[in-house]
Amino acid sequence: MANLKYPNFAAEMARTGTSYDEVYTKTAEAVGKSSETVQNWILGRNGELTVKAAFFIRDNFFPTMRVGYLFSEQAHTPTN
């Protein structure tokens, strides 16, 4: 998916073959928002990704990654 606000997150999604729909749906359930809201946060369209959502995504989809790496707005090399 192009134009994500978080390029490292996009890279890890591609590396692991993780489904965006799964991330949006499961995160939405965990934080009490709609999957559309979570999608908008990740795309940088409306609002900011919450700390709770960021940690949920990291813990459930990328447990070996640092939150700061995943959700940096600039591309970086992964550091665990």
C-alpha cells in the first residue's frame, strides 16, 4: 500500500506478508474504534495513531520490533 505515513511499518508489513485488513480490524477492536479510523491514522489522513494502537500493533504483529522504529515517519534500518 503506497503513501503510508510510516514507511518502516509498510516495509515490515511487506516483509512479513501481514494483511492490512487484519491489522486494521484487530487494532480497531482492541482500541474501540472503527477499522476505517485505524486505517486513516496509519495513512496519515485524519488524526494520529494512538500510543495504545501503536503498542497493540507492535505486540501482536511485530513483537521483536521497536515501536519507535515501526512508527517513525522516516525510513530507517530495523533495530531490535
